[in-house]
Amino acid sequence: MTTPTPPAPTAVVLLSGGLDSATCLAAARSEGRDCIALSVSYGQRHGIELDAARTLAAESGADHVVIGVDLATIGGSALTGDGDVPHDPHGPREEIPVTYVPARNTVLLALALGLAEVRGATEVWIGVNAVDYSGYPDCRPEFIAAFQGVVDVATRATTAQGRHITIRTPLLELSKAEIIGLGVHLGVDYAATVSCYDPVDGLACGTCDACRIRLAGFAAAGLTDPAPYARTRP
């Protein structure tokens, strides 16, 4: 008698529409996960990334869920309209730049955890990176470890049903060039991704912190960024 093939593990993958999250989704699929892509409309001024997320989810064949949470009401970030996005060629001057969104990854992971519990997922994937990033405190290993502790005690699935839910961070210790190399290997369509904080006429600006980190990553990988840009690249 043939032993039936067990179903693929289900994973909720946070998908912003940017380079890192697209690579994270591809990594999850490469490990045989049945992926539910979760995008969050949180009041970000760079809302075109949500259009990119829809395209990426469709290309990957992942189920796509979009949730709205208005973090702009809290304020405190240039990404939600509280001040201007910097275009400093020397990078952010503050240790934690004005593009930090208060509690964003905490909120995103909480939403992903709730979705995972309801949909029977055993993993939540997030493309945080602690190497080539803007200095956000919620992209560090300490934050992920702390949130895993929350996961372990916060849900019916983990406390009463014996279903462990694991936070997966495949990009955490990779450089941007290494992330891009992984994505190219996995066939990520980087032309469809948007990483920009301050788009111009629907195109990446090329001069904000996110664009500069992205462009430097492609240069370090010996590749040309296939995404379109509105301004001359630095």
C-alpha cells in the first residue's frame, strides 16, 4: 500500500511588495510551504508597494490577504506622513531614522499570528534583516526572539491545541547583496518589487534610504536593478 503524501506545511508570509519580502516568500515556497501572503495597508505613503505585493502574490500562486490598520493615526513616522522622507546621500543621521514606524513589526507579526492560528499555519515568515537595514529596533534578532516568546503563550493553538507556530526569518543575517543573490537563484521578479519610501509618479525615487540600500545591494552583487526609477540614480 502506498503511503499517502502528507500535506505541505502552511506558512503565513508577510509580503510588503519590497525586495526583502518578495525574497522571503520565494524562500518559503522553495521549502515546500503552502503560502498565505499577508499584506498590511497601514497608512504608508508608499502605498504603491501594495500593488507590487498583489502582483508578486499572483505570480507565486499564493493566497493573498490584505488587512487595513491605520498606523498614521498614531503618527511618529515619516512613512505615514509625519514629516518628510530624508533624501540624504550620506544616509540617516539619527541612530533610528524618522522612517521608523512605531510598533510596525509588532503589529504586523500580531496580525500574521492571528491569521496563522485561524488558517492552521505552523509558521510565520518575515523578511526582517539585521545587516543592511536602516537601524530599526524591530528588525533585530532580540525582537524576533522576544516575539517568539509571545507566540508560545498567546494563542489557543499553542497553549491548548499543541500546534507550535514558529517565526521564520531567513534573511535576518544576510547582507543585501546575499539576499539579492538568493532571490535571483529562486527566480524572484525584482522588476515587480517596490522598496521606495517616497515614490515619484508611481516610480521609486532612487534617493531615499531604502532605494540607496537596495541599489548598493545590487551593485555589490554585480547586478543591475531591473526596477524602474524616477530620478537619476545616485
